[in-house]
Amino acid sequence: MAPNRSGTTPELDEAAKTQLAWTCWWGIPTCFRCQIETDPDKADIAIVGVPHSSGNGTTERDQHLGPRAVRNVSPEYQRYHREFGFAPWERCRIADFGDVPLPRAMDNDDTMHDIAHWYRRLDAARTRPVSVGGDHSITLPILRAIAGPDSTLAGEPVAVIHFDAHHDTYGLDELGAEHYLGNDEWAGAWGRLMAEEGLVDPARVTQIGMRGHKTGANEGIESARLGYRVIEKEEFDQLGVDAVVAEVRKRVGEAPAYITFDLDVLDTTEAPGVANLEAGYPGMRMIEAMRTLQGLRGLDIVGTDVVCLMPTKDHPNNITSINASVILFEQICLIADCLK
């Protein structure tokens, strides 16, 4: 380091390192100020950016900027969990593994293979991923890596808890085609493909928060056909958080579970920076999302993601990115708690 005006060179002593954890505007902007790591054997939880947006090509495509936006704002949210009573950073090894390399990012179906290949390194080390997207197509290759036949789960289907304004199970009956503008494994089909490939137990899948006008009379037919439990936003309001949590926990049981959180499930006032805004129908409020996630404490969470952040549409105060960080923090704490 260069000397300061007094002629001395500032060093990061223990007190300075403690102060570093409290600042969000200097130093390398890693997720939650976690150290950078590349070796899965040196982490229990890997925070991973997946800067991919060619899986949802009909809406704005800046979702690939999501991971960088979260890294920029999340250092301020390296917190102690008020309700759980611990700091996850002190409970287990958590590191920022950077972004998945995507050399063929404009070719969605090829990129699905690249993402799955990268995540298999984490799975082999039994390091649990917390991912930042990217569009919602990224969930499918992550599940292929951690729940496929060659995974450490040896093909045991996982439970999935899916927060979203949309079903993402679109197929032939809803689109009139098996592909979407040339993409087979796109952001609106991953929820169907994960069941067709045997990655999930449909009886243990819960979809929460769907709302807005339908794209057609058949929307949601695939979710029903697959046997998913769909709790649309209107029913969520009727049941309340506690009843929804009880139903999710009953469906998951003792199975390993994956949480995927599309930010468009949130009300547009709290998450304006998303790809598919559903205006006119109130979305989930942040406190409802947080309480629902906290109610999942004790489940065996093997991985999570937060997707569809579009920072170029966000409010100047970065509220969508900040709320994405809050959701990620809750997810990290759920995994850290089950690793204790």
C-alpha cells in the first residue's frame, strides 16, 4: 500500500478488518463481502453468478447483469439473522465463486449444458449452491447437476419450492409448439422439463404466487397435469403465510429441497427491476416472502436461486437488487442452519 499523508502505510489490522465488514463502498464487491474462492472443497456454500439471459428472449434481456448488481449492493447486507439468532458467515464456510463461464451465452440450449457441467464440480464436493441469475432457465441445468442420475443424490428426485408470478411449465397445449422461438429449454419451460426428466418428485413441488391475466385459457394446465400444488397469489392471501408454510412443509417432508425465487413474484412497487412485470395484480410483499422462507427452517435445502433481476429497469435506489440480496440472505441462512 502507498504511504498516507503522515508518511505511514495503512495496514489492515484486525480492527480494520472488522470495519471492512461494515462498509459497502470500498474493497472488492463480492457477494456479501465473502472471500473469492474457486475450490469447492474449501466451501460449504457457494454463491454463484449465472449471467445468462438468452433463455427469455422475448422480454428485455439484461438479466445477465443481475449478478453484478447484487455484488454491488449486497456487502451492506452481511448481517446477523434477527429471527434465527446467528450469522451464517460464522457458522460455515461461505464463498463467492464468481460467475459461471458462458462462452456460448447467446445460444441458450448449448449454455444449458455449460451451466450443468460447471455445477457438477460443486455437487461432487457436496458444496451447496446459492445462485444469482440470470433468467429462469438457469434452474434446469442446476437441478440436472445436483439432482440428476450422476449427482451425489444418485438421482433421488428433489422437492422444489417455486416462487413466481408465472407457472413456467408451458408446453404444447399452451404454446402450440414444443419450442419457443427456437429455444427448447427456455425460461418458461424449465418447470415442466424438470419433472419430465425425473429431477423432481411432482408430489413434492409447490408453486407459489402466480398472478395476473393468463396468456390463454390453458395456462397452468401442465402444472395441474404434472401434479404440482399451485398456490396462486389470491389463494396465498386467503390462506395466509402460516398455512402456506404448513402445506409446503407437508409436501416436502424429509426430502432434499431446492428453492427457486423469481423476483417477479414480488409486488411491482418492491421489485420494479424484473423481466416480466405483472402490473395490475398485487404481488407478494417482501415481509410475506421473508416470513414464508423463514418458515422453511429445518428443511434439507440442497440449493437455491434468485432469478430475473434486471438492474437496468430498477429504481435509482436499486431497491430490486437490494431485495434480491435480502432473499439471498434468507436462503443462505436456511442452508447454513441445516448444515450446523
